[in-house]
Amino acid sequence: MDSALSQITERVRAAIADRTPLRLRGGGSKDFHARALAGEILDTRALQGVVSYEPSELVVTARAGTALAELQALLAAQGQCLPFDPPHFSLDSTVGGMVAAGLSGPARASVGAVRDYMLGVELLNGRAELLRFGGQVMKNVAGYDVSRLMAGSWGTLGLITEVSLKVLPMAPAEATLRFECTQAQALQWLNTWGGQPLPLNASCWLEDAGRGTLFLRLRGAKAAVQAACSLLGGERQDDARVAADWDACRDQQLPWFKERLADPALALWRLSLPAHAPVLALPEGARGPLIEWHGALRWVQAPRALGPQLQALAAQAGGTAQMFQPEAAAATATSATALAPALAALQARLQQAFDPAGIFNPGRLLPLA
């Protein structure tokens, strides 16, 4: 065990003995998230470096404190990538934070989520035991797939020290098409196209000055992308220029997201819905939506007081609504959709098994969505 891991392990042991809550933190790129931040900070950035990388095997293993940008640069040099477009939110984003948050970018609906690329994980549990689950090959799971359980756990089940991920080659071709359309038309097109053999990768619909615009990203074989462009029509965008816009969408830096900063009373809400859900009649005072994931992810700006109405709307459509980023004046906490009793019991049992003393990131875990 190296020095950095030894020091972190001793810190966890001391916290268990004293029943001191710990706030597990990498680069802090997601501290804005609408969940309570409690406990003494335990910084994981000392756990740095890529342990192994086998481009021919499409597998990489990295320590939790490794910068996400560093890992992606290493993969890009070999013509490979993390297909799920993990958000950065800042240059300080780490690999461990990417897994713990379980957040995926614009391509998630087409290629899968963070958990789908998890092969193995090493973690410190709430007994200061160093445990390994999974491995470095595609078919390596016998019994419960604990490595995937860590994705989206927000550090409440243990401190991730190392992860092994499946990577994929970059697509040979890419194109972004632009369409002027209403929200209803965009949702109808996306549902129709989703049932066809098209190389859909990402989509984003938003309204600006009363005019709706859909951006559709295609990725795949050159022939497939060219054929899709001919079939779908639209206005093809310059690849070099639009790449920055997709990154801004991934990291919530588009003007639509930034406009919220002018009104400190607005929070950012994340609505997870079935892709076929219709246009929602948002309550007065809500702005949006900005739609991603071919209709399955809808961002809305609204005061906290409108939370119950947004949650009811989402539930009627078969989904959930949760506050993603609080108002500028808010310090902590949010409204959140309550878990079903069976899921709540399962979650409680998992936390009891992994962290019996309850020291890791208290209050941080989101309800399942």
C-alpha cells in the first residue's frame, strides 16, 4: 500500500473510531450540486495516476484522484474515448468523482451511462477495509456487480480508490444537423428516428427568442453518417465550431444555462422522463425546457416553490424531477422525489453493509431515478 493510500486509510479508521462524518472530495467540481455537503473534507487527489492502459484490450485502470481531462487526453492519443461524454464542470474534475456522481453527457441515451463501462473498482469501505470488485476484462462478474453499484453512489458506500473502465474507439465520422422546429415536432422526430437504423448520438432542443431549434449529432461509420445526413436533411454545422457547443452543453455552459444566473431565485431542475413523454405544461414561473437524450432528459429553471408541481408533472409522465442546482442564495439541501418503500429499504441495507458507522458523505445520496 503506497503512502497516499495509507494516510487516507488511517484517516478513515480515525473517523470510524470517533464517529466523525467525512466529506469525500476530489476536485470539488460538483460541489454546486443540490445536496447537503457535510463532514470534514477528505481529499482524494493524492491518489493519482493511470495504473494500466491496454489500448488493444479497450481497458484502462486509473486512480480516483486522476484528472478526468488527463485520462481523456491519454485515450484520445490512441484514438479512443469514454463514449458517455462525462461532464467536467471544471478543470478539476477527477475520475473518482465521475464514477461517484454517475453523471453522463449528451451521448448517454445512445451509448449508455457511466455504470455500463465499469469493469472493476477498488474502494475503502466503512470499516477501513480495502476491497476489490470486478476486474479488467469484459466478462469478469460472478455474483453481485458491486463495481457498477458505485456509479452514482455519491461516495456514500465507500471511498473509491481505483477504477477500471471499458473504453471504445472514436467514431470514424461525425456530423451535427440543425433544424428549426417546435418542441412537439422535435420530440416526434426524435421518437421516429430512434426507431430507425440511424447513427444517432446526441440531441439538444432549446428555444431562443421564441424560436425552437433542434441540434442532432450523428456518429458512426462514414457511409452511415453520410446516408443519415442525406435522409434527415437539416442544416449541417461546421464540425470544428460545433464541437465546443457540445462540450458547453455537456458542462452546462450554454447561454441557456447561464441566463439563470441573472435571476438568483431560480434553481435548475433535472427531469428524467421516458423518451416518448409529450410536451409538459410547465407551471407559470418556470423556464424551458432544454431537452437532451432524445427527449428523456429535460432541464427546467424554476423557483424551489414550484418543485412539487414539477415533481407531479414528471410523475404523471412516468419519470422524476429533482433539483440539480439550487438558487444562487441557497447554501444546501433540496427537494427530492421520495423513494418507493422497497427501494428505500434496499438502499438503507446497502449503506448499512458498506458503511455501518455512517461516516461517508451523510445526506449526499440522491434518490434513485
